[in-house]
Amino acid sequence: MVVYCANQCAYCGSSIVPGQRWIREKIHHLSRNGGEANYRRYHAELFAGQEVSCWEKHQMEQEIARDHAYAA
């Protein structure tokens, strides 16, 4: 089981420091406690040398996974 810290990016694992822009994704766990939700946080800003943020990378991975599931 993976546990995410409230101050940590779920994509890269780096800390999200005060003042940084971030995005919170709500995750529903239907199998636990009647659908209790947890949250994952992602960096919304680019780091030096990056072309996309952690959130955008996460979204691209989700889209690729959906495309592969649809193609199968």
C-alpha cells in the first residue's frame, strides 16, 4: 500500500513547500469505509528544465493507460 504525505507530490515524491502551486486529486476508495476519499497532491508548476508539471505528467500517464485499456 502506498501512503502519500500531505506535503509531498504523489508523482515525484518531492516536498510541496508553502507558496508553491499544487493540485489536489480526490481518490475514492469504494472498498474501504463506504467510499471514503483520500487526496493526492501534485506540483502544478514547472521545475527548472521541465516542459510539463508533475500534474501534467500524471494526466498524460492516465490518458495513456486509458488508451491501452481501450485498445485491449
